[in-house]
Amino acid sequence: MSISHEKKMDLLVSLCKRRGFVYPDSEIYGGFANAWDFGPYGIELKNNIRDEWWMRFVKMRDDVVGIDTPIIQHPKVWEASGHLQNFSDPLVECKKCHRRFRADHLLEAKQAEPGYDKEKPIQLSDIRCPNCAGEFTDVMNFNLMLKTFIGVKEDSASVAYLRPETAAGMFTTWMNVRDTMRKKPPFGIAQVGRVFRNEITPGNFIFRLREFEQMEIEYFVHPDDAPRAFEMWLEEYKSWCTDVLKLKSDNVVYHEIDEVDRAFYSKRSIDPEYRFPFGLKELGGLANRTDWDLSRQQELSGEDLSWFDADSGTRYTPFVIEPTWGLTRSVLAVLSEHLDIDEADTAETGEKEPRMVLRFPPRLSPIKAAIFPLTKKEGMPELAKKLAADLRVQGITVEYDESGSIGKRYRRQDEIGTPWCFTIDGETMTSGTVTVRYRDSMSQERLPLADVVHFVQNHIQRNSVL
Ligand SMILES: [Zn+2]
């Protein structure tokens, strides 16, 4: 069943709260704008995406190693990266109500209005404050890095920044990793972590946040090898979206960035964009950043970051291919992609009623199996609890539920995306079989109680979803 885009976002936000995926942060204080808490199912979903990524791009590859660097690094790092000078958004302030807006977002919104005349370019002076219709100030540049102070004194010498991206850590460790891990180009360094941006207009639920998580690789190559490596990572990106997140290919667009819109040091950039309910928006990035980052860090640190290739007897500064995945945005894309409404029979009357279901790929599901005793007597709870324990021991996330009708219990598991429910009933006692009920088709069949652990293990094998 298709759900309208506007309705989908409302459904998603309310489902996320009702079912423990994402809550408004600090709600006991009336909430805190654009801050969200990941609840018990939300963190499982996020961790599952992160773990799949790490498995696929670090553990299963010979040419990528992982690191973890601090959120607060030496301030020189951000001078070298250009963030101190250039990491800013154009900002205007309403002269009347003093609210601040992104100038580029205001222009975009105006251009998206029905009846907008493309021949007549919109000026910012034509736009009034959406809140109070007041006039705006001139555009100011607003640095997006969050600033803090290190130590006991709050002076300019103690200023430090919360990282706005994870990439810099890979450039500052490049020399140590290179020298200790006996890797030579082409090879990559990977990191997953939290980054901070003082966004002026965050929004769209967990899409644009002040703090969020990235999964990032800096892949170091000989300059001549950069085009090949770029294509390789583009294919990896596509395969990740299709085979792991199971995003429909219609919903992902690989947007090639024109030369005029690219960063000056970038030779090629592609923005993978996902069709969120509120529009086609960036999911991550892929760029050939040339030797710019290593050269800049070399310039400011005075350390030689070039590479001597013993085989060819040549020295060069590697080019860097940078694929970046937004982890928090991937959670939102997966939730949005797999949220569906179909129809199910009601337990009581047999009539049809709408059913909300999260059709997650099983490896990403927060809970893999739900175990129900049909009733609370005749030894069924004991047997069901034993089965749940047997699954947990294997590292399989399980939920045991004995309350309410079976129909209600199924519905709850559908809403958190649990692929299989197993019911212990009277027949289990006599024939040793249980009912397995499939989330997507709602069909049921019986299988031996003794086979349940294997059933789940087989169905979540990596090979069965990749
Ligand atoms: Zn205003």
C-alpha cells in the first residue's frame, strides 16, 4: 500500500516514539530543539547498520584498516583542513523577531513555490521572514564548528573544536598507520564516529542534526590510480545501498557534482542521494580529494607525509578517494524505505484492518525472533522461556511476550520489524513442533522446536542477504 510522503513522515515519527526507536530528547524539560534520543530498538538498528558496514569494509577487506580518533583534536588540524576559515553557512537574521535562517534554504524554498518564474531570479531582498514577515539583515557567514575550551582558562589559547567530520583523524594518523601496519597504497583507513555541526536550521526529524554519526574511509592511492579507485568505491557504495540496506534503486540517485559546484581541490564528486519523504537529500558523499588534505596537514605540521614507493623508486603524495556514509541518515533511510502499511485479519472478527509493518532486512532488524507461549499455562511459558534463552546464547536478539492475544503480539512485532515469531502451543507438548509466523507474508507453518535456533541462524547468514 502506498503512503503519501507527508503522511509517511508523521507516521514514522510517531511510530519511532511509540515503539522505542527514537524519542524527543530531554522531554521532561519540554524537549530540546533538534535533539533526539535513540531508544532500545533504535540503538540496535543503528548498531546493526554500523556493524554491517565495519564487517564489509574493514574486517572483510585486506586493504582497509580501522582507527578511532578523538572528537577534540589539535586545533591546527582544522586550520589545515580549511574548516576554521571556510566551514560556514550563509546566514540572515530577521530584523524584527531576530530568528536566523540559512539564506540558501530560503532561496530554495522560494524557488520551490508553485508559480515561481524561473526567468526572474529571486533576490534575498524579495523574501520576508517566514515567522513574522519582517525584513532580513545582509548575509553573514556563520562558522558551523562547535567551539569549546580546554583546561581551566577560557581564553583564546585554550580554544578547541568538536570535530565537524571524521576525515581529519585519518589524515593525522596516516603516517603512524602506514608505518606500523606495513600497508602501502592503495589502502584505506576507516573510522565511525560522532561529529558536530552548529546547524542554523536543523530539522526533518533525525536528518539534519547538530550531532550525528558518520562512517568514513580515506583511501590512499597513487595519483594515476585515483580514477580506478573512485569507480571501485562507487560500485561498493551502490552495492551497500542495494544489497545491505535494501534501498530500491529508484530511491537512490548518484548525483555527479559539476566542476563549478565542487570544492576547488576535488577532481570528481558524487553525492549519493536518497528519496526521503521530504525530498531527495544527501545520504553521504564520494570524492576524489586529490593530495590536498595530506599536503595541507604536511604544510602546517612540518612532517613529511609523502610516500616512498620502494618498488618503483618514486616518491609521491597520495591522492585520497573519500567515500562517506551518514550513519544517522542511513537509519532514517532504512526506516523510511521499509515502513509499509498493508491489511491483516483482525483476530476477533476476521475483518481486515490496516497493519503497520517495518520490512527490515533481517540482519538489520533490532529483534530477530519473538517467542510466545499461546497461553500462560500447561508448561508453555517454561518451554518458551527456554527457547528464548537458547537463542540469546547464540547472540540472537529475542523478545519473549506472553501478554495479550496472539494477534496483538504479532502486530507489535510487525511494528518493530521482527522477521519471525515462534509460538509454543498445545501441539508443541505432544508433537514437539512450534508455529513460525513470517512478518512479510503473515503466513505460518510448523517446524520442530529443536530446529528453531538453526532456522534463525540460517536465515540471518550474511550470504543469504548479500
Ligand atoms: Zn521575523
